[in-house]
Amino acid sequence: MDRFSQGLSRRRAQRAAARRERRRTPSARELRAQARTQRAEDKLLQTEAMIHQEAARMRPGRRRQGSR
């Protein structure tokens, strides 16, 4: 429970807090952190795709016939 919920029952206080949280707009710090997290995830997925492509190229038996 928070300072806004004084005098309310536990259930009502939790509902009020949830309502406030949904209505609240994220701060600039939270937005920057969210963007940074998204960029890191994108970079990770890109790196993972590159690794899989390189591994597929290096697998034996999958080489092109004309390269000898």
C-alpha cells in the first residue's frame, strides 16, 4: 500500500494503486531505458541471426559444387 491508500481496505488500496499505475505516463528516464532495452534486444537478435547464417555456411556437406 502507498501513501494514497491510507484508510482504505487492502483490496481497495491495491485496486486504486493499479488504476493509478495504468493512468501514469512514463518518465523520461523510463522511456530512455525502454528504448535502450529495445536497441539491445534488436542488436542481440541481429547478432544471433548472423551466427546462424555463418554456422550454416560452415556446415560440411552444404558446400557448393562449383567452388573446387
